[in-house]
Amino acid sequence: MLSKKISALLATVALATMLTGCSTVEKIDTPAGEAEAAVEETTETAAEEGTRDNPAALGSTVEIGDNAGPQFQVTISDVNLDAGDVIAKANQFNDPAEDGMQFVTAAVTYTYVGDETGNPWLDVQIEFVSAAGTTHTTGDAFVVGPEPEITSINEMYNGATETGNIVLMVPSADIEAGTFSISSLFGSEKYFISVV
């Protein structure tokens, strides 16, 4: 009898631990012209979209959150896969990309949909996953990017929308086959977006 109670207690603790780490990510919009096709998709196909093997279209809006609920709606647009000249003009002290690498810039629009406040450059992670499977973050590119930079976005309240630019240094090889991944800082499932 005691062993059954202990087993039940351990199962409850395990379930609570899993739920505490739960977070959400969901695509909520598609670029213009693709909405009709999205409606016609089956539930099974729609569930597979947003994976690395089947990234969503560039310009799609993704809602991310955690166990407390949705936090941000995120849209990546205006991608420049060969932004070396842009970075050179942004600041005279910027170094060029390393050998075999190049700079990528993108505009990211954030809308805060949570109940409290959020800082997009702290709460949202955007990475570049190369065709070879390597991951590259904004922290890898120690350069000043084009204005407005994402770090210039301050704390946001419900309904606020801001756009900032990100810079990533990524491998040049098969760059168009790479993807962006979007996730919450606290471990939401990654949602993948095409770079072109």
C-alpha cells in the first residue's frame, strides 16, 4: 500500500515538473497570398510546418510563450543574406565577417501579447541554423548593426509593437538552405522559418 502511494506521488511530481517546463510556439499568420493555401492544408500537414524539414514561409507570424501563456508575436522580414556592405557602413570599426562566413541582417517585428511586460531582445531567441546543421546566434556577430537595432527596443506592454534589426554571422555555404529558428528564452519549442 505504501509503495503504491509513493509511486503515485512520484508520478505526480514528474507530471508537475514536465508542465512547469512547458512552453508554447504557434504560427498565427502567413504572408499575403498564402492564406488560402494554408486554409486548405490538412491538420496533419499544418502540424508539421515550422520544423527544420518544413520551415514556414518568410514573413509568417509566430506566437511564442511559456507555461504562463503567450508572450510575443514575432515576424521576420527584409532579410539580406549578403549584408557585408551594410555592416561596413553601419560603423567604421566593424570588422568583416570571418573566412567562410558572411553577415545576414533581418528586420524583426515584435508585438507583446502577454499580461505583464516583456523585453524582446531578452525574452525571444532568434538563431540561424545552417544547411550543415550548425547554429549561429546574434551574440556571434560582435558588430554594430543598422538602426534601429533590436537592443534599442525597451520594455513593452500588452499591445505594443516594435521593429528592430538583427545581425548574424553565418556560413556562406548553401546559405539559402538555412533557416531561422524562433523560441522563447525559457525553452519553448523552436519554430523554423525559411530565410528566403
